[in-house]
Amino acid sequence: MEHVYASLTQRAIDIHKKSVRVSGQHRIVVAFSGPPGSGKSTIAARVVQRINTTFQRPIATCLAMDGFHYTRAYLDTLPNHIEAHARRGAPWTFDADGVVGLLKTLSASRLSVEPVTIFAPSFDHKLKDPVAEAIRIEPETEIVIVEGNWLLLDRDPWKQIPKYVDDTWFVDVEPTLASHRIALRHITAGIEATWEAAMARAEANDLPNGDEVRKHLLKPNVRVESVEISEGS
């Protein structure tokens, strides 16, 4: 995966430099999508680390969309609440309008002359629910890599996202590799207690979500492949 980290790092730096030079932007935003288990979080974190090392200061950050999961309490209010809990992670179990709203805010901040801190929700895996305003994007952050399964979905309101960002990336993964990564993650997070249950959950929910990500994908500017089983997502 070294070539992927290196190429995406250089791409982000080049776009940032060009944006500063041509349009006076002090910030760029990247939408990074991929199916569950594809390694998005790991790749984004490695790219951010390399950018910050290159600039010798923390100018880049990655921002996961997990915080926009609907709460379990909200899912309980839905007519199909049993399905909603079983399919948590599907696009309709997210606050999509909230995601798009955050991307709009980040987009507007690219040329803003006012130093403003932007807040975003995170996801607490112990509570199994989002935590409001737990993440801060400080004014000095110049590169924001936003990552999530549905950021390039060709449905409203998700399909609005590309017009609010400077670049779009997509990482794919072979489904068998994805299922093993996801099952391991379910066990580590305490979602399932056995490997068999974790694999069953991955195959019933996460892999179908991955198929939907691919089937309804807006064409990304960059497409890479995740191949190393040691990489998480």
C-alpha cells in the first residue's frame, strides 16, 4: 500500500498548492469513499500523517462520517426499527442532510477570511452512538480528508457532495478480504462475541452495503485498490 499512500499524499499536496496559488484558498476538502472494510480510515490517517510530516506542522486532518449515524433511540422510532438496527450502516440509517450540511460548511470555509472553528460529531463505539460536536476543525487546518462509505452515492442528498469538495477519492477492496476485516472489527468493538457471529453480521449487512456503494458510485477522480490484510478500515 506504500504506493497508494505516497500517490494520494502528493496529490493532496499538489491540489493544496495549486488552490492557494490560483484561487487564494487556504483550505482544501477531499471526499474519500469506499465500501466497508476497504481501509478508508487507515489510508486517510496515513496520508494525513505524511502531509503533516512533509509540512512539519499539523495542517491536515481526517474526518470520519461515523458521527452521523442516527442514534439507536431514533432508530427505535422508525416503523421498521428492527430492520433499521440490523441494517445500521446502510445509507438510510445516516443523517445524510447533516453530512451534506457539514460539507457545505467546510466548502464555505475554504475562502473565509474569518477564523472559525468547525465542529463535527464523532461516534463512541462503547456507547454505540454518536457524540455531538466532539471533533474540532481548527482554522489553521488546511487539508481536510472526509471519509465515509456513502460520500459518492448517486442519490440525494449525497450526490450533492462532489460540488463542495476539491477532489474525490475511492478505494475498493475484494469482498472476501473486506469480510475478514469487518468481522475482526466487530469482535474488537464488542459487537459480536464469536468469529462465526461476526462473519454472519458482515455478510448480512456490511457486504451488501459494499455492493450498494459500488453499484451507485459517482465517478471518483481517483480510484485505488486496498490489498493488504493487515490494513484496517
